[in-house]
Amino acid sequence: MFRSRLFLLPVLAALTLVPAHAQIRPIYDLGANGLSQVLERLQTTASVLHTGAHPDDEDSAFLARMTRGDNARVAYLSLNRGEGGQNIIGPELFDALGVIRTEELLQARRLDGAEQFFTRTFDYGFSKTLTEAKAKWNERDVLGDMVRVIRTFRPLVIYSRFTGTPADGHGQHQMAGYVTPLAFRAAADPSQFPEQIAGGLRPWQALKLYRSSGGGGRPDAGGLPTVQVQEGILDPVAGRSFAEISLEGRSQHKTQEMGTIELRGPVASTLMRVETVADAPGAEKSIFDGLDVSVPGLAVLAGLPAGTLRGELQAIDAAARKALAGYTVLNPAAIIPVLADGLTATRAARAAVRTLQGRSEAKDDADFLLGFKERDFADALARAAGVVVDPLADADTVVQGTTVGVSIRTFLPEGSLVQVASTVLRGPGGWTIATAAAPPPAGGGGGGFGRRETPANEARYTVAVPADAPLTQPYYLRQARRGDSYAWSDGGPLTLPFAPPLLTADVTLTIGGVAVPVSKPVMFRYADRVRGELRRDVNIVPAVTVGVDSKLMIVPTGTAPFQQRVVIKATSFSSAPVSGTLQLTLPQGWTASPASVPFSLRADGDRTSAIFTVTAPPRRVAGTFDITATAAVGGATLSQDVQEISYPHIQTHRLYAPATVSVRVFDLTVAPVAVGYVMGSGDQVPDALRRMGVGVTLIDDETLATGDLGRFDTIVVGVRASEARPAFVANNGRLLEYMQKGGTLIVQYQQTDYEARNLPPYPAQAPQNARVTDESAPVRILSPTHPVFSYPNAITAADFDNWVQERTLYSFVSFDERYVPLLETADPGEMPQNGGEVYARVGMGQYVYTSYAWFRQLPAGVPGAYRQVANLISLAKAPK
């Protein structure tokens, strides 16, 4: 399928419709490279769907080769969004981390050229068995979501990254490999998921099913037919191999620290053919062998009788071939007439399909495939004509009940014969869109150095947003999760990464005598003084959000009044002044001082805060209570908090939730200790320590190198600090000296580099798979009289109840005899592990390595986790 494209430098302007949620520039879709790919794609109907479990599971080199080498329609279906992983770049975990990783997948797809889909599953963390995955996820729901994607995308070939066996490792990998063959068959069966058929989808029979042969391209023991997909081939237009392009995409998985070298040279993926309903040969050179994916073969591929649409398809094919043969990068407009002929022929073929007799399913499939040809001819015409449609909004955030200006701007080369026939701005139902005079939108007019942009055509609109317009947030987070699956709303954009853009510009052009539609999302453009031009999606936001400094409050049981500070934060998204009062709604018997605080915000982006002292009643019992923060503004009561997720490599997203503090009351005591903390990655443990009333000092790099560490009774090291904090590694000798002089060092889980660099005080090994993934796995206390379990809280088995996601990660499996194992646990059917928490004396001081998942339990408010961590940091004051 791969053809060399011998063209010159990519010099054309960007013409591709860039998805609204891709921050990275689609460099391989621009200029001569982009147009040449569209011209080659005109000559094939090839398509493939690749399946896996997580972000980063995809065979990226395969995707790039299929999309940019074979010019196929390609998509990656990930079961989940990676919410259960760790975050090396920030504090976000769970749902918020899933949003970032979804964006990172989209950045990768902009480079390798594929599309992206998901099922509704939530990544509950590492698991070891298919049985656990089936227990966490409803198999029927997962199958139905995968079938929906297949019926929507309609691939000819499906490629499963996994086998569905224990050889896949991760239990979620096994689930992806197990469900894919079931979906391959179920998607073609009209009796399966009939509600999808009633909703407008049709059964779809993919023609081949492949799976990965495993790492290193090893041959399959079962003797299945194999095909090698070569990915190290150089694309002469891009000047890079498909493998290089794919590795650039994998480096977008920044939360997973997956930046990598972009390797050159021979690279191949070995695929095993598992099932086929086509007349495929035993020995294959391409996954499309045995399938006629040429344009003349479109009718038979769709199920129409041989010879149907012969003339129309030959005309389309001839135009596509002539356009490619006649294309030169320095004069792309020369192929406009032949592309116009091809677009006209494609539209004639679609009209002819509607008049055919025979099976409606075959006619629908033919029209489906012809629809892509029509889209590609229109795209090629706009690119060849040098057209750029660039719709811009005045702002990226629009308050409910207000307006925003939009300009649809069309740029044409000098002397162009292209005409703008019409412009239309589309928005959600209930919005009012009116034409307006045309001053340039904010952030859209200046070209720098006093220059201004002058489009060939500009249409200006005023958009009125209803007061009850839904706030913009990921569609799958609008409802509360049901266990480990998202609750999708009926009629929502199911299986997509995010909802489509709110505003879309449709421009109809006349190019070469034919009407050419161009559709682009409306975006906001601004200049960052360091990074240059940036673009953001248009989001609907409230006038004011109300938040709290901490969503969790820890209160010990007792008989004396207990006071804790709560900070209410108010943020304005409104350009007009906003004023009101802030107050707390408290459980019965609780009080707050002051009762309320007035506030005033003058403009968009203004923030204020108010401090309240909350007093718990003197006699209180264990339990869970809520405290709600509210803002009274103009007769309305607002109580919606926002979490803004913003990183340079992704689009900005906002997650909304009630402004509520969850209060956990339980038996808890902490010794009076001075704690220093070495931050790790995604680390929220210092906040948890402060909730317990512990004074915590974050130890910066300078303090690690030269500061007085002896002023701390206890130093706690955050998760994965050996990766995230070079100064921690460089100054490990000072921490050893700190313990020699009597200090207590608590090290939370680190990855394998920790012991590989000889950072523990005594030898130990913690391989990657040394973990206990069942958060309910029984835990045995090996040394009940040790201060870790007796001071100042008496720890029992009950303190391991109600944990979330995992017991341990990267436990020691072999260790020096000077370490004392403290706890023992195991996943079902496995040998007990006793290296998850170990204690050692180091000189006059103490050392604990604890791989138990405190970094997850503490933000979740698990009482037993707080009691055990209180004991760990109190070791310095424990009776000897």
C-alpha cells in the first residue's frame, strides 16, 4: 500500500480542519506533506481499528504507518483514559488525570494521524488478572461500547494489541484482548445491542482480525498466519520514518514520563491473523491483502454486484490518479480542474447510489465510503487553492447569559479565483446568533510589529448564550461514576474523547466551478509572551465560582471543642463587577466565625478569599459530615467549585463540583513533631499532614544540599521523588547522615531506580511487579508491639478497611537482614509479601520504607491511613 511521494519542500499553508481539542500543531498535515497525503488517500478505501486498554498501550508506529504510509482511515480505541495511574507532572489524580491523559492521546494522534475513541470504563489501577477486570467492569457494557465504535467507524481490519491471556500482564490488558474478538463478531450481529440499531447504527462486519505477536515480534506458537508491518520506512516528504513520527507522538504522554528518543532504522510490528471472513492468502505482505481497497473495487467491497457504478468509480479513480501525477508543490493550483472533476464525479456516484435497486445495507455502505472520497476531494481542493478559513472568538470563556463576538475569516492567495459563496456560524440549540459589524476580534487582529491581518472575506457575528447554558466540562463527568465505569448520558457524544466544539464555522467556497464546503471550529487566539501564539476552545463558565482550600477536613474524636480553619475562595469569570457574601452551611451543633463575609470582584480573573474558624462541638462521635461553602449574589445562591486543568501541552479543561468539605471524625492522635517533606510527583501528602495539625516544611533543593536537616524530627520523602527530584538523589548522603545523627526518615514508594542507585541505607530490591493490587487484600501485622503500631494510635486490622485502589506498589522483595518487615499482604492466590513496609535502625536514627498506597488513601480520607501515617511521623517521639 505504501507509495513513495517524491515531492519538494512542504510549502503550502495549513488547510486541515484541526480538531478543537488538539493543542499541538499538526505539522505532518500541513503544506505539501498534507496535500500529498490527501491525494494518495483519494485512491484507497482502507481502514483499520486498533484496540488496547490504556493511553500508551497503542502500537504507535503501526498507527503512523497505516495513516501516513498506507493512507488508511485509522483509529485507536482505548478502554479507559488512564485515571488509575500516577502523575509525574502535577497533583492531578483519578478523573482529573484522565482528562490530561485523554488530551495527551489527542496530541499523539495529531502527530501519527489516527483518530481516538474510548469505552466508558474507569482505570481502577493496576490489576493482575482478567477475573479482577471482569469484577470491576460490566463485561456487557464494555462489549457494547466496543461494538458501538466498530459500527460507527466501520473498519475493514481490527488489530488487537493484546491476546486476552495472562501473557498480556495487566488484567486490563487481558480484558481488552478478551473483548476484542467478541466485539469483532458481535458488531456484525443485528441481534446484539439492538438499541444501537434503533439509534441509527448498522451492523458491521470487519473482514479481518489480527492481534499482536508479543514483544520483539516473536512468532506465535499456534502457527497463525503472520504479517510484518514495516514502520522504519522513510517518508520523503516528511523527511522522517513513520516510527520516528510515532515516537514523537509517544513523547506527548508527559504525565507518564514517556519522552523518548526518536529512533531511526528498520522497525516492524508482527501481527497474527486470528480471524478472517475474506479470501485472504496464507502468506501476507499487508493486512489488506485479499481486500480490494481501490476506488474501482468500492462497490464490491460494499456488497453491491460486480459492475455496479463502474463508470462513476472509474471517473473518480482517474481524477484521483491524474491529480496525484500532476501535482507539483510550487504550483498546486494547477490540479484544481482535475480535483473539481473528481469531486463532481463523486457526488454523481453518491446520487447514483440512491437510485440503485438492491440491499439497502450495501447501498448505505457504498455511500459511507463515497462520503469519505467526497470529503477528501473537497479537502484537496481547498489545500490546492491555498484557502485558509480561520474563525476566531473574542474570548475563550463566556459567562452564562452573556454574549461573545465571532469573526469567520477566509484568507486567499493573491490573485485567487476562489469565491466565498456563504458563511454560516453554527451553535447549540437555544443560542442566538446574529450578524454584526466587523471590528477584529480580541486577540485576532494584530500581526505583530504594527501589522494587521487582512482576510479576503470576513463575516462577524454576535452570539448570545442562554443563562441556563450547560457549563463546559468533559461530557462523561456530568454524572457521578457508577463504580468503576462512567455514567454516559443518552444522546451524548458516546465513545468520543470530548464533546464537539460549541461553535463551528461553515464556509462554502466556489473552487474550479464547484461548491466546496469547509468546516472549522471557532477558537480563541492569544499571544503568550514566551510561547507565542496559543489557541483555546470556547468554554461556557459561571459568573462566579466558589471553592474551599481543602475538600477534606480531619477531626479527632474527643470531649473538648476542636477548631479548624476553612478558607472560602471566590473567583470571577465576569467582565462586570460582582459582589455578595460568603458563608458556610454547617452540621448541627457546629459553628463558624465570622458568620458571613462580604466580597467584591471587579473583573474577569479577580479572586478573593475569606477565612472562617469552624468549631466542632465538644462532644462528637465518629462519622462523616459535610460543610458547604456558598456565595449569595443578587438573590442567587452559588455553590459550584471549579478545578482548572491547565498545562502547556494540552487544552485547558474545567471540572465542576459542589463547594463541599467532607468532614471525617475518628480517633486520631499525633505526637508533636517537626516534619520536613521532600516532595515527589503528584504529591498531596503534605496537605494531609497539615489536616492532622502537623507543621510541615517543604524541603527545597537548597535545604537538601546545605540546610539544617537536624531541625526536623522526621523527614518524609514523597512518592517517586528519586525520579522527580534530582536534588533528593544528589543529596542522599546528607539524608543518611541525618539518620546517623538521630533523625527519622520515612520513604514512600519509589520505582526501581531507587534501589538501582543504591539510595536505601542497606541493600534491597523492589522489582516493578512487586505490588498488591487488591485494596481489600488482608494485611497481617508482623510486629504488633512495634511503635509503628502502638504509638500514639493502636493500629488494628480495621485500619486497613475501606481502602481505595491498591495496597502496595514497588515493595522490597529481598532485603538486608538489618531491615525488619512490619506488614504482610498478598493478592489472592499469590505468595505473601512482607517488604511493603520495613524498618531499620541507621546509626542513632530510624528508617522506614513504606510502599503502601498512602498517596491515594490520604486524599480519599481513609481513617486508618491517617492513623498509620500519624504513627510513622511520630516515630521520632515514640517511647524507646
